[in-house]
Amino acid sequence: MKKQLIFFLLGFVLLFVVGGFAELAINEEQRTLNEDQDSIIHLVDKLGAHTMEEDTVSFLTNGDTSIIQKLDVKNKSGSLVAIIYTGETKGKESGLQVAFAIDVATHKIVAMKILASNETPSYQGQLLASATFMDQFNDKDMTQISFDVDVFSGVTLTSTGIQKIMQLIRKQYDQDTDFTAPSDIVLVSKGQDVTDLNHYNYEFLIGEETVTVVVDNSYALVAVSNPIHEALVMETILKNRVTNFITSATLEGSTWTILIESRGFYNSVLTSTATVDDTTKTILTFTTNISGETYDTEYNEAYTGGSFNPVFSAVVSGDEITIVTGATYTSVGVIGARDVLYAFIEGGLGQ
């Protein structure tokens, strides 16, 4: 009987302790949430922010990007001065959450804050410490058709994720207020002209209009289908340069030697060399110089020096390429070079 009583008392004490820890965890989580809320409202201090309350609306989703919160910020007199939206998307990995504060009087973004990210802390620290990067979110005009984020070198995926959230927030703001977003400029395609390697071809969709543009390899305008859009398309082109292209193609006897530039790990430059039979239009050899690819184990723990020879062989044979484990970016760079080579053989070689 005494043993049963002791076990009962021990069980009661254990339950009390566990319950206490659970309550502490809940309180800590609530404290963190409250701190996040407090830090978010400070994004609009200069607008006279006094109170903030969550507003339930129908949130937009586009692919892997969603709006997950809307906060209405009012001044002391109760007038709405700002709206703070939080969006979520995939940056380096899934779970990137970013808040944008909008001045409702001017329809301008006045601040940005990263709330959650899987980016490596050292790289994210560089991003947030960059005045050039952060200053672009001060008074960013949402009435402009060109509405992009200037990508920060080394944190490309996170920068791109921030842009996806920002662009979807503009659509959400259009839905929730009397603001009318301008027609988007959408980059439909870009690539080297395989019949003239000195030219790049671009196609855009502006509203419902298709606009085609040709620039030379120095990015000087050659032709635009509607000159009224020249300034806008050129601004967009300079932010979206062609990264996979043939640098030279020479014919000696019946063999072409083709050099191709593409992008590898963290936007490094890969150089691929292919030889092609001019008569049969078949690939004889293909290799990529990957000696300059460096792998930070924090990003690429899975890469243990896997061979790229099967990838090169697949380019020659036309088989499907299997990504090298732990070297995804390099593999994608090789695939980009392959695509350029195939397009040249099909549409440019000997035509």
C-alpha cells in the first residue's frame, strides 16, 4: 500500500513538472511571437504607427509563394497609415518568411524584414548589412511596372525568394485596397540566337501584348517590336542577362569545336567544350571544366567528389542526365550548356 502511494505521489510530481515545462515552452513561444509582432510594427514608426491588428482576408498563392498575414497599422487618431504583409516562399530552402510594410498614402514599400530563413547565417548577415541591398526597400514605388529586387551576390536564392514575395504582396495589396497594380512585365524567354551568335533574343509579355527584343552581346539594342516599351524592356534585360551561351564555334575540316559558357555553383563560370561532326551533326566529345567549383561543406555535405563523366557521356549520347549528388548547381550548369549545344546543332550548325 505504501509503495502504491509513493508511486502515485511520484507520478503526480512528474506530471506537475512536465506540465510546468510545457507551460514554460508555450510562454516562451508566445513571448517570441510577441517580440516578432513588436519588431514588425517598428518598420513603420516614421509613419506614426501606434496600434496594429491582424486582418483576415483571402490570401493569394502563386506556386510555392503565399501571403500568410495582413496587419493593419493605425496612428493615435485611429487612421490607417500602413499595411504590413508577410509572405512565405522557398529561398535557399522552404520556409523563407518576409514582411513588407506599405505606406497606404503613397503606395510605396517603406521597409522589409526577414522573419524566418534557412539561409546560412554568415551569408544572411552580409545581406542584411548591405546598405545597397536594404535601401532598395525604402520608398519602393509599387506603381512602377518594373518591380524587381536587385539580387545580392552569394545569396541569389534568398534574394529571388524575397522578390517573389514582394511581387505577390503587390497583387495582394491591389486586391485589398483601392490601389491598382500596373500590368506586369513577364520575361517569357531569353537565349542566344543560334543563327547569329552575336545576338540574344528576348520575349516579354506586357499586359496582354507580346514584345520581342534583340540585343547584341554587349547588350546594346538591335531591335524591339514596339519602341514604346524600349526603356522598360532594356531595364529588365540588364537584370536578366543570358548566362548560358556559345562563346566560339570554329570548323576545322569536318569537325566543329564549340566553347560554351554557363553558370555553376554560386554563379561561377563553367566552360564546356564540345566537338561535333559537321556531316552527321553528331556530338563526338563533351567535357566541362569544373576545376574552379568550390564546395562549402555547409552547403554541400553530400558531395564527396562524385564523377561528372556519366553526365558528360549523357550529353554525347542524348540520354537523360542524372544530377550529381551534392553538386546540383554544377550539374544544372552543365545541363544549361548541353541545351545551348543542342539548340545550336538543331538550328544553327550548318544552316
